Amino acid sequence: MRLVLFTTSYPYNASLEQPFIERELPYLAKYFSEIILIPQVCGEKIFTAPIPVKVEEGLCRSININKKSLMGKIINVILSRAFYNEVISRPLIMLSFPKFLGLVTFITQAEVIRRWTEGWIRQSGISIDDTLFYTYWFAQGTMGLGMVKRKIPRLKLVSRAHGYDVYEERVLPSYWPCRPQVLAALDKLFLASDHAKEYMTVHYPKFSHLYETAHLGVQDPKHITRQSEDGIFRIVSCSSIVPVKRVALLLKAIARAAELYPNQTFEWRHFGDGQEKAQLRETARIILPPNAQCVFVGYKSNDSLMRYYKEFPVDVFINVSESEGGAPVSIQEAISYGIPVIATNVGGNPEIVSDQNGILLGPNPSPGEVAQALLTLLNDSQATETKKKGSRSVWQKRYNAENNFQAFALELYTICLKNQ
């Protein structure tokens, strides 16, 4: 059995897929004798996969060539049946230039992927009957392969969907092109959270038989992060520093907590980088009182973050995102180490965080509400200890990589066996 996995850039470093895909690959290898990775972007650095894989770079080269050809883009759209199907089914798109441009861009990229994939299948001579095509993101690559499947109905196609590729409200303009056409071509769509599955069911009920929740997961670190014993209250967060993650809200909340408890030392470390980092650092310099310190660590490898959880105390992990698609892996990692969590009630967060292992805030908390949640954990060490045990329990039940990826790989294998 052969698995052909389309990624954004993995095994190259042009995106942040590495830790997610690398956790999954060893389980896929138990069921598929050959795994071929096909990135759409080839970066400067290539990672060493945890198992033997083949890497096909032809698609990213083809995409790079087509980016430079305006005439090629125009021809791709004019000749695309998918383009006309979308315009006919959603004619109001023509009245919104941003949405129309989004459709043109989407179709252009999908057509490049379709044309390249059809050629690659012919040239490689692979057997369609014992091959499963799998896109890690529910986006242009899935559309392109769906077009191929219309010509080769025996082709088996599945996709994962995480966050930005599920919720139309999270993209600008708020529109994902050709969703019914893409869904009609799939054998299965695996959603990263129950919330994402419900969203797709509400918006595209005709295809509800395709939807299945497939949580990601993290390995057992075989370590419980210790709490602080030196009078410092240590807070960790991990995300890109972009508006949707509301890191500025967290900064204001920590400042508020420190003002309310002037004799308590607070230390906050944020792992992650992004467009707001410089402004946040300057704001922190201005608003944080002397008893609060913040460290913007920047982007670090996943191994570095895991090493931090093993070597240093952490009292709480916090996520105040405005939106989450799946169940954030950063929270999964924290609970695997027995760290209590504060999180907003958005996306897949309430599937991980509850009174059992932390505090679930409203979707749009004020800095004062976030500060109060921090102080609640600070002031009740016995409850915090109970929540630490709760975090491990939730991880074991729902986000253990051994269980989740094993079940997922087996299901992919079963799909590949169909119609042989």
C-alpha cells in the first residue's frame, strides 16, 4: 500500500508543519509500505523525517514557474470547469472583487496542482488501486486532487482540516471557494475537533457522512512539570504573535494581576514570533509593574519547548485566542506535562479545558477577567494540584498520540483497501 501525502512545505522548513506531521508519520508507516511526500513549497532547509520517505519536488517547481506567468493564470481560469461551476452556484461572488479575486487565485493554484498530478501519475506509473492520496490541509491541494479524481474516479482521496481551512470567518475575504465541489470528491474529511466537525455539518450538511473527528495528539513525555517553589508565579503561552491570538490581551491581564498583588512576583514567557512582537515588547516595558517580568522567547523548535517543560517550573499555561479551529497542539503539549490551563471558550478549546484541568474563560474576556483567573490558580494551591492531575487525565483520554494516530492510520489503510 502506498500513501501520497501533499503538504504545504514539509519536509522543508517554509511552514510550521514539522512537529505535527512528524508525530504522525511513524504510525502511517505501520500500514503503508511506501510514503511519498509532495510539498507545494520547497524551502531552504529540509528536515530528516522520522521514517524513510520519498520526497517529490516536482510540484513545488511547477508552482514556482506558474507564479511568474500571468497568461498561464488567465488560461487556467478560463479553461476551468470548476470556475464556472462556482460562479453559477454562487453568482453574488461576481459582485465582490475580493471574493472574485480569491476564487481566481484558488482555481489557478488548484489547476496547477491538477495538471502536475495527472502528469506525475502517468510518468511514475503508480497503481491507483493500492494508493491513497492524502492532503494535510483542506485547501487548494485538495481541490486540485479532486479535479484529478473526476477524471480518475478510482482515485481515493482524504484530507485533514484544522482551523483556517475550516472556518470561512477566519480568512479575508470570508469565503472558501468551491467547497461543495471539493467535498464531492472526498472519501473522508478528518476534522481536528468536534467543533470543526459541527461547523462543517451546519454549513455543508449534504456531506455530513464524510466528516469525522480525528484529534491530533502528543507523545507521553513521561514527566510532570513541577510547580514553582520560590514565590514566583510562572506563566507560559505559546502561539504566533498575530492579532487572532490576542497576546496583547494577555500582557494587559498579567499587568493587571501584578498591580492587584504588588508583593507577588509574576514571570511570563511567550514562545512564538510574529508581526506584533516589537510593539508588544515596547508596551510591556511601559505597562508592567516592577513585580512582573516578561520574556518574548521568539520562535523555538518543538524540542526546545519540551525541554523547557522538563527543566523549569511552570504554574499555568494560557491561551486567549479569539478563534481556534482544532484542539490546539500547544495546549495538548501542556496538559501532557500536567500543567493547568486557562483558555478562552472558542473552537476546540473547550474540548481540552474545563474545571477538571483549568479555567475556561468566555470567548471575549476582559484583561480583568483573565487576571482573576490567574489569581484564582495562584491563591488555591490545592485546587491547582488537582487540576495538574486533571490535565494528565484529559491528555491520556483524548490526546495521547499513540492512541489517536494509531486509529487514524488504521482508518486510512481501511479506506485504501476499498474497491481493490
